[in-house]
Amino acid sequence: MPSTRTVLLKRVYDEPADSDGFRVLVDRLWPRGLTKQDARLDAWLRDLAPSNELRKLFHAHPERWQDFRQRCLTELREPSAGIALQKLYEVLDQEKAVSLLFASKQTDRNNATVLKEIVEGVRKPPKGTGAGSRAQARKRAKR
């Protein structure tokens, strides 16, 4: 991946800006009160979002951040999440700036922060979804 790539985190309710680059919503539910036109999305990868059960648990118990993060990583091993994560890696390979958009009021602890850690290499990606998986997918695409 190019080192000049920028991954930003941004609330979907914040005003879109040219510096956002490619805008990807990573929430399972559509943001309340926001029109598609106002959101100015380039993609919506809802399968990257935590399950409704996990989302509700974290909203009720934000002090359980480490548990939430670990369970997000576990859920990202699901096949549908793996496909969505592969799509995100493809976007990251093509775009200089990508904004991961979320609705949560917790801007420093949410599923988008977990995703950013994965794609920037801070956290190990879920098994079968990392750089090796991307390289395999590129080889298959060339055939």
C-alpha cells in the first residue's frame, strides 16, 4: 500500500470536506436524520460494523472498550465482513485519502477506530483478511 495514503475518522454528521477523500460509511444502520445527499458517501460497507447486539452492549457499557474491540475483531472474521474488508482494502489501494465515517458520539472509541488500527497496521487484521489475503485477491483478479 502506498505510504502517502491517509485514513481519516469522521462523524458522518460533520460537514463533508474535499479533504475527506473517498467517504466510506462503516455503520450497520443508516444515520438518523441524514439524507443520502447530505451524507455524500462513496460507499457504505455495513458488514464492517459490529452486530446490533455488540453495538447495543457497548453503548450501555462504554467502559468495556477492550472487550468491544476484541469482539469487533472476532466479528470481522465472518465471511460477509471479510468481503467488505477486502473492498475497503481495494479502496485504500486506489485512493490517497479515505474517510471512515461513523455516527457514534464517541469519536475516540468506536468501530471505525478499530478499523483504522487494522488498515494502518497498528492492530493485526483478522485471520484471512490481511496483506497476504489482499495479494491473493489481486492475483485472482488478474487471471
